[in-house]
Amino acid sequence: MSFKSRLVLFTSLWFLLVSVVIAYTYNWQKETIEQRTKQSLHKELAVHMRDDNPLMIGTDYNPKALKSIFHTLMLIGPDFDIYFLDSQGNITTHAAPEGTVLASQIDLAPIRQFLNDEPYPILGEDPINPDSRKVFSVAAIEELGSTVGYLYVLIGSNRHTVIANSQVDTPYMALAGLMLISILGFAIGAYLLVKRSLLNPIEAVTNKLQQQAEQDFRLDPNFIHQVPELVPIARSYQLMAKHIQQQFLQLEYQSSHRRQSLLQLSHDLKTPLSSVLGYLGRVD
């Protein structure tokens, strides 16, 4: 894979990862703030419902009080689910539609956290969907100084969740598409910037060195200033080329000196040899 392809791929993957992390963090923060706000606004809801009418007659619930609470539920809207729990968290009465499958018991740990005024949001179990947790309001029901049960009000009913989930796909798809286009646009822009500022200058330096290598490494004086982004590299190449050129000149000088020495030696040997040959000819 070429450097260009790796650059585009790495940039795209990096920004995709960053976008996913940012989107997840934003969504988590938004949901947490929304839950904290809802729970703070409806903190006293269960207490007000409990105090409107006596909920207990002896050890049993007051039917009139239950009717009043369910009527109140109809008035405030379908965004709340009401459950009556005993002291162990078992569901004894509820306002869910007939035929709804419910969990038989609620975990009391979040309820105790709520009653102890621990920081919000505090998420409790949803009997209709045990795998999810929601913010709630709760009030303890006391008789003779002991807690006999709880009025447990979920904020954001199951119907609210179903409707919200059905409406969330369209904006998220549009946001995901916009994010993808932005990532690709940034990756292409980064590639073009790097290509113009780095890749093209490197190619220019490479071509220049190749041309000069064919000319015994004779570099132009302005070679360093041809590519401002690569001045340190160009300066190093120029020093190397000067050193190589000096070595070429030394080799040429040594070769020329060797030829001259051989010619001189040949001349020096040729003159005595001619004299000897002439003398031998006269002797004969």
C-alpha cells in the first residue's frame, strides 16, 4: 500500500474513531443530564401522591386511595408507571394494562439510595423491561413507625421509551451521514495539503538528484532553496554531493597524474634503449 493510500486510510479511520467517541460521550452526557433533571423535578411526586390520601387501612391498601392515585396518573399523562411494593420489594399493585408481563420483585438498593438523598441520577428497575433502568420517584409507606411498603413511580414509562426509540432513527441516520461526509472531506483535504506541501517537494528533490547524478553530481547553487519545506534534507544532499564531486575530481587527478608518470617513464626508458641498440648495431 502506497503512502498516499495509507495516509487517507489512517486519517479516515482516526477521525471515524474520534467521532464515535465524541458522539458516544455527548449522548451519554446528554442522557445523564436529562435523567438528573427529570429525577430532580419529580423528586417529591411519590410523596405528594402518598400524602394526598391515606394509602393503608390496617395492613391492606385503601381502595379509595388507589383509585385517587390512578386517577391522578390519568391526569398527569402516560409518562409515569406506578407500582405499590411491600417491604421486601414485591409488586402488590400496579397501574400497568391488563396482560402486561411484569417482574415480581424490584431491587430495593436504588430505592434506599433515593431515600438517603444520594446524588442523582439514581436508576431503578423497570418491571416491564427488567434489562433497562430508569429514573424514578419513591415514597416509603409507614404504619406504626415501620415501613410496610413503597409507592414506586417510574419517570418515563415503557410507552414513552417505545415511542422515543421509534423516532430516533431518522435524525441519527442524518447525523451519521453528515459525519461520514465530514470525515471523508477532511481526509481528502488533509491528503491534498500533504501532497502539495510534502509529497510534491519530495518528488521534485528526487528528480533533481537523479538529473544531477547523471552530471557527476554537479548541483546548482540554488538547489537548497528550490524546496523550502525540505531545506535540511536538501542541505544534507548538497554536502554529500560536494563530497562525492571532490572524490570524483581526486580520482580524475590521480588518473591524469598516473598517465603522465607512465608517459615520462616510457620516454626515459626509450632514450637509453635506443642508444644501446645503436651501439650494438655498430659492433656488428
